Amino acid sequence: MKLGPSGSTLIVQPLPGIGDMVWHLPHIHAIAATTIAGKVDILTKPRSQADRLLCADPCVGQVLWLERESGRHAGLGGVLRLATALRQGGYQRVWILHGSARYALAARLAGISERLGYGVGLQSLLLTVPVRLPPERRHAHPILRADALLDALEIVRSEPEPRLTLAAEAGQAVAARFAAWPTPWIALGVGSSEPWKQWGAARFAELTLALSQWRAGSVLIVGGPAERPLTEEILARVRDGGGAAADAVALPLEQVAALLARCHCYIGNDTGVLNMAAALRVPAIGLFGGSAPLWHSRFIHPLLPPDGERGMAAITVSQVLEALARWSGSDVDHTRA
């Protein structure tokens, strides 16, 4: 089944993380190509920081916030309030990249004439385009579900993997802020959404010191505001060891992207920043001791614990240095770690 071009179009992508939004970039761009204007609005949760993440993306118009958990869009009253907000957008078509029926109901109440989604459960009764994901895709990874929907509608994804667009002014701000730190840069992503995905201050500090022994350049510590205490501990350990690292924590997300784009590589926990680095074509060594390895980008190089071991603590600094040498082509002496 093929769709014709549409007027004003909304994409509902309610998964909350930064990485979730990065995963859907090929789908967002492909859907935008089906619109007359060549762009879409996006309804998502504030935690995604989509307004900053996608601020330079020519395929994205407005970012609307979905406040589901104990917010204005919670419960039945929240569905009605969401429908009122969507009605003001005057949308012709909505894509629901989720299996929930509540977003399809809000779109129907808002008078959006074309409603597309995964067609799972009750949602199928509220959609106007009769597409339902095959059973093997209904509980698959979000990327595979969105792939299946676009494939069913014969929509070509011109990007085989996510591609993030940079804001020029963010690049200028990063260049000025870190001008004193010599290149090449290596970004260490110290954030984690769950404790079992965290490698820890001691190992990040040990890695920083090891990196300074075998190559020129600088290490930059990247994370969100919540990582401030962890970063201070890492920097203190590095100073005590006679080294130095740049504090790049709590930057605006568009500046994080600009910083990553200037880096030789990224090393860090399984987070949205790892996905951002890969979407900027930066080699990204992901530490997957507490989560399943990601597979959607050739720029993500998963590093797992040795055979027979489990957990983030089982991943050693020596392993990371070996991986860096292997994937970046550097001649690192990992025996120093």
C-alpha cells in the first residue's frame, strides 16, 4: 500500500530517552519526505530533549511536549486535553510510532483525518490506514517496529542508520569554550540511566590517566547535570594521578552534539550520548556490561565483559584500550593499564 503526499503531519514518538529519539531519525526523515512541506512536527516527552537534539534538523518543525506521567496528559482528562492541543495544529496526518491506543484516540478526537500506527490491540480500531504489524514485530525493538510500518507502506528510508544534524552556533560555542584543550579529543560518556549501566568513577579516572600516557590530545568528560558529583570524583582522581581532563558536563544538548562531532572517538556507558556519537559518524565504544549491545549503527562498537563474566565491573581498562586500538587504528600500548 502506498500513501500520497500529505499536508501538515505530526509524528507521535512517546519513548522518553534521547537514544529513543536518535533511533527514530531515519523514520522521521523518511516520513518528512512524504509531506508537501518536507517537514513534520513531533510529539514526545520532555526527557528526550528533542527541542535541542533536533533544533538544526530541516525535517523537523515544532516539538510538542507530551506530559503523560502525573502531568496534564495523564488519565482520561489528559487524553481530552491532548486532543484539544492537537486540534490547534490542524494536522492532516499523524504517525503513531507506538502501540498505545490513547494517542490514536486523542488524534481521532482532534479530528486528524489520517491516522497511522502499529495497529496493535485496540489501536487498530482507531486508525484510518489498515496496516497492522505482523505478530513477530509487535514486541520487537522500537527500530524494527518502525521499520516494519514504513516497509508495509512502501516508504523508502534513504538513511540506513541515524544521522544527526548539527547547529552551527553550537559548534562555535564549543570551539570557543574548549579552545585550550589540544586535539584530538576523546569523549568519555559517564552518564547512565540505571546503576547497572555505570562503569564507575574509579575506572573512568584510570582510563583517563592511561590515555594520557600513550597519545597526545585531550579527554573530555561528558554527561548530564545528574553526573556532576560523579564527574567531580573522576576529575579529583585524575588530578591526584597527575593528569587532567576537560569538564564538559551539563552542556546544552546541541553543544554536546557539536563537541562529539569534533572528537576522535567516544567511550562510555550505554546512554543516549552513545547513540548521538554514532549518529554523528564518530566511532563509539559502548560499554555493555549491564544491557544488551546495540546493533543499529556501524559506528557503535560494543564492548562486553570477558567470557564467563557479567556486569560493568568485569570490563577492564585494558579491554577498553585494546578496543580503542582495534577500532580506531591507533597503536596503543594497552599493557600500561
